[in-house]
Amino acid sequence: MSPLSSLFRAGAVPSSGPRPDTSADAHGPKEAAGGRRWDVAAAGAALLLFAAMAALGAWLQRDSPVLRSPFPPLEAWWRPHAGPGTPLAVTVAVLVVAYGPALAERLPWRALLGVSWAAAMAWTWSLALVDGWHRGIAGRLRETGEYLTQLHRFDDLGPALRTYTDHILIDSPRHWTTHIAGHPAGAVLTFVGLDRIGLGGGVWAAAFVMTTGTSLVVAALVTLRLLTGERGARAAAPFLVLAPGAVWVGVSADGYFAAVAAWSLALLAVAATRTSTVARAAAGFGGGLLFGAACYLSYGLVLLAVPAAVVLLCARTARPVPYALAGAAVVVAAFTAAGFDWWQAYGLLRIRYYQGYGGVRPYGYWFFGDIAAVAAAAGLASAAGLRRVAAALPGRVRTRLRGDRAATAAVLLPVGFVLAMLVADLTGMSKAETERIWLPFSLWLPAGAAFLPRRDDRAWLAAQALAALLLNHLLLTGW
């Protein structure tokens, strides 16, 4: 059986990886980490952080837009509204809250993957439709600054790539629009490719982004099952589906970037848990290819190396590394041969970033504002789950990460994504808009709710759904 087909296998976890734990509460750090009151307190703290940063942002901008954001800490406008997606979104939320936990426990593994992806797509499409067909879907990626507005400049692909860096700076002739200038060439080439195979226009672009973006749920479940055990992965499924971050997956290209990154980690997890050298090499090479592709979709995804290292640490092996490096090298070589210099482009982007809003947005506010935006995208259940992870982490460190591999992975995986976002925050290159920019990391955090008591599942799922519905109906988001 090929390593790719084994991703969806309904049978046992590979012998080299942790086996599913079937004990009553084997989802991760639970009552030993504290009680339910502390879970509620952690969620309340996340809510308070968001409210405080919103209030502070409004106060700072009472006379002038010093933060360069219409509704800090989010890129949004206060505009209560409803749309054709409203009844659909409410219906999806009610169904997942009511039946999601039970189905996640009982469905065969392959069926669970398919149902989870379908439910995530229904949730994302319905949230996008709250803003209407044109504003929410068809016209979203055709807005000023987006990728589709300058596809005509890639009719002659070779020269376009060789001169890509000539148009990044704001004072350069025919400078690129915001998103093309702010990303490596792989991002816009994706939409160029769609256009050339007859799938041009805003509707196809939006459908592509949402279809690929929601597949992150499947990639995350595969990774969790391999590293933390099947029971924990099943418990995480409904929370991954109802992630508030779906508001920005529909429709921001960062949702697509997040999926590429997630499948890179999933293949790396497969490689790290295979005993067959051929399977390990194939999966490792594929994971490296996708890691390289992710780095050419978004400069910030070089930080994917942090959770990737955590995946290898959880599996306690470095054997896939040479294969992954070889896969990434193929992508680097291909783009370099085509004339696109990643390092030069990134250096110019740093200059352009400070030519625009990045140069005037205050670091002191946005360091905390970025975290508040992630709290909105990840949801209250994620905050409660991370509280359990933080409480269990010192014990794992004291034992030098020995013992139960699945329990260790349950603690370390979310830490890897949090660390990546903290590094990005410290650089000052992500001031604002992190509700979408950090989707490749924040969309994994709802899986942390699998650490919470099962009897509380529906309450936490309802909190996740309510957060997304309020965000999407009270605010007109930029994406």
C-alpha cells in the first residue's frame, strides 16, 4: 500500500507510531491539569484580551486612524448584517453541535475524514454567503490589491518571473498590487494556473481556496491520529470543523496556504511513523515538496519549520529529514531556475512593508493586537484547551519528554504552532490582519479542545459557533 493511500486507511495506526488509546479520558492533559473552572477562566481571559484590545484600539483612533485598521484588532468594519448564508450557517452550527461529537466517535475512520471535510466546507461556504454572493464569494479575490487584478501581466510567464522583484517596491514602475508584492511568486502563479486551465474568474478562485482550505481539517486529523492516537483525533474533529477561522478561509488565499502547509506536516508525520524505507522516503519527499511550495506561497511559512520540528520530536526520529530536504530543494531549484530569487524578493518586501502601513502601525499595540486577533480566529475552546496544555507542559519537560509518546505529542503539537506565531509576532512583520495571515497555525488550535472533558463538548462547540456567527454578522470582515 502506498504512503498516500495509507493516510486514509481505516485500520490500525502503523506499528512505529503511537496506538490509539481507548481509555475513558485519553485525549490529552485532563483533570490533572486542573478543573473546569480554570477552563472557563482561560476562555474568559481570551475574550477579555480581545475586548480590551478592541476598546484600546477605538480609544487610540478616536481622533485619527493611527492603527491603520477600521476595527482593530481585526481588519473589519462594524456593520451588523445578514445574508443568504445566515440560515445555512446556523443550521450547520446546530447540526455539528448536536451530532458532531457522537458521529466523531462512531463513524469509521475514512467516513469521518470525508464527513469532516464536507461539514467544514458547508460551514465555510455558509459563512462566506452571509456577506452575499458577490461581496462574500464571487468578487472577493477581485478586490483592489488582490491577485486576480493583475493576472494579465503573467501572459508571458518567463519574463514576468525574471522581473518579479523589479516591481515589489512601491516607487518602482508598475509596482505590484499589495498581495502580489507581499507574497512570493507561487501565490499568484496558483491563480494564473487556474486561469490557464479554464477556471478563471472570482468564483472559481473562491471555490478553489475554500475547497483546498477546508481540507486542512483532514490533514490535521491524519496528523493527530498518527502522533496522538485515534481517540484524541476523533475528539478534535468537531472543533476543527467549527473553527471560527473559517470566516477568513472564505475567502482569503491564506486558507489555501494553510492547507498546503497542513498537508506538508501530515506527510511528514506519515514519514516519521513508517517502518518501510520506501514509504518513509516517498512521504518525506512529498512533505518536503509541499513545505517548499508553502514557502513560495507565503514568506512567513518558513516558520512552518517550527511545528515540523515538533512533529519529528513527537515521533522521536529524524529519519525523514534528508528526504524532506530533497523535496524542498526541488521547489527552490525550480523557482530559481525560472528566475525568481526568494531572498532578494523578501529583502525588497521588507522595504515595501515599511513604505506602507507596516511603517506606521505601532508595534506596541499590534504585538498584543495580533494575539487578540488569533484568539478570535481560534475561539474560546482553543483557549481552554491551551490552558490544559500549558498546565501539563512542565511535567513533560521534567521527564525530558519520555514516557507515553501520544500524551507527549498531545502537549507538544499545539506548543509548536503557538511558538511559530510568537516568533512571527516578535519580528514585527505581521502587524495586523493576523486573523488571516496566521491561519496556517491558528486553524490547528481548535484541536486543543480535545483535551477538555467530553461532557462539555457541546457547550464548547456552541461557544465556537457563536463566536464565528457573531464575528461574521456584526462585522464586515476584510476577507
